[in-house]
Amino acid sequence: MRLKVFDIYIIKKFLGTFFYAIALLSVVIIIFDISEKIDDFIENEAPIGKIIFQYYVVFIPGFINMFSYLFTFIAVIFFTSKLAMNTEIVAILSSGVSFNRFLYPYMLSAFILTIMSFMLANFVIPGANVVMRDFKDQYIEKLTKNKDLNIHLQISPGTFVYVESFNSSTNTGQKFSLEKFNEARELTYKMNADRIVYDSITGKWQATNYYIRTIADNAESLRRGAVMDTVINLVPKDLFIKKEEFEEMNYLQIRDYINEQQMKGNPRIVDYQVEKHKRIAFPFATLVMTLIGVSLSSRKVRGGIGLHLGSGIALAFLFILIMQISSVFATSGDLAPWLAAWLPNILFGIVAIYLYYKRTR
């Protein structure tokens, strides 16, 4: 469809207000974030150059993208209310333009922002977050911590490992055990060691004070030794937690990581599953919130812009509240990860359809 003058006018208003709101709120967020982290910067002697280019230059795009649907909603409410108060919308509709046609430039702009948000969230920001998280780990907070004691993992079908404790700084595990079972779930191999150490150069594990028990054809053999180098389908990152590591992963990496950890029997992948679905659901929320915003603010009311903005901000924060609650139920309860990510869109999609139908009537 060929764009008309009022299409270009609305698109400019939409995108201009959107990026203006982003710039304004970004300044506010930076000021608050600096006031919160200034003690950490001073205490850890963070260089000014790194603070600017390795933290805030990367932090701002991620923050903006995380709440792009909120910025979109506020932008739509603000400039559409101004159009309504100036009776510009009345003039457009009185000229024979239907509400559906009036909605076209809005949804086109929202679609552009949706694609931009999807590409940023899934393929651009994760790579940039590697730099920011290195800065945070060094100057703000330690992102890596050891798992709880008594770690159980499945590293391949029928193969299980147990580590009593693991030190991520030295890549050393205490009281290690590896067991292999056949298809009949019968034990065929067991290896125990007092300690294992990972060699990052060779990719091998060094086992100390080990013994190996092999069972085959109703016969057993036992072998002991002081030190042995061995290859195990296990890497140190399987044995410690890196806080919100999914921030460094693009969509394909998150998907592959979830499949790998499910095979290994890792129960702590719900956060990654929720994040994977959010990478799709959040960009789509831009379309939903745009439809709500236009339907809500395109009619001239007595309260004017203030009433529209108040109603819009209330709806936006209700969206965020539902999003947070559903995420908690997914990570700490039994709510399916896909439903946790999509529930706000589903509920507000129903609201959007209702407001759209009411507006067109």
C-alpha cells in the first residue's frame, strides 16, 4: 500500500516521540544507576573510560529494548492524544478515511519497531553483553558462584556423575563419581576419585586416588591408581552457576543450551526456557500495546491528554506486574515457561481486541 501524506505524518510523529521518550528516560536511568553504583566504581577503582564504553554504552541499548513496548505505548498515547485534542483525527476520519486505514501507519511503525526489537534482543545485544558482564564481574558484582553441595548430573544417556563440591576458581572437584548403565539400567562401569582437576589446555580431567570398577558378563574387574588423565563429557561450567548467563546467548545458543542441559538432567533451566520465549513475546508486545494505545487515545475526551496518559501508564505497569508474576510462577511454581512469557500478551491482546472493536463501533 502506497503511503499518503497523513501516513508519513503519523509515522514521523510515532517514531519521533518514541525515540525522544527513550532519550529522555535513558538520561534519568543513567543518573539513578550512577548514584546507585558510584560506591562500587570508586571502591573497585573502575576507569572512567571503561565505565562509559564497557558498561553504559552497552547497558542502555539492552535496557531500552527490554522496555521498548512500554516506550512504544507511552509514545502512542502521548502523540495520539494530542492529535485527538487538536481535532486532527476528526478531520482525517471526516475526509472518508476509515479507522482501519487510520490505524495502518501505526501498525506499520509498530511492525518496524518489533523487527528491530527482535533482532536486537536475539542477535545484537547478547554479543555486546559479554563486554558489559565482564565489567560487572570485575567492578560491580561477582557473577560466578559455585553450585550447592552434592551435584548430580547426567552427561550423556545412561551416564551420570556426582561431585560433592566444586571450586570454580581452581576448576577442582572433590569426591567425584561417574557411573554408566546399560539399556536394562544395570551398572556396567563406575569410577570414583577423591579429587578431579580440569586442564583447560588439554580439555582433560586429572583424577587423583581413583578406582575403576567394570562389570561385564557377570564378571567384575577393579583397577586403582594415584593419578590418571581422562576425557569426560563434562566441562567446568556444568558445575557452577553464572548469574543470568543467558544474557550473553543469542536465541540459537539458548535453544541449544536448553537441549543440552535437558539431556544432562539439569533441573535449573527454567530461567533459560522463560528467557527463550520472552525473546519472541516481548517484541510482539509492541504490536499489542500499539493497538491498545491507538484505540484508547484516539477519541477526544474531557480529561484530555492527562486522562489518556494516566490510563496508559496504569495499563503499562499492570502489564509489567503480570509479566513479573508469571515469571515467578514459572521459575518457582508449575506454570509452563511459554505461558509465563506469553500470558501478558494473551491477556492484553484480549483487551486490545475489545478496545479496537469498541472504537470502530
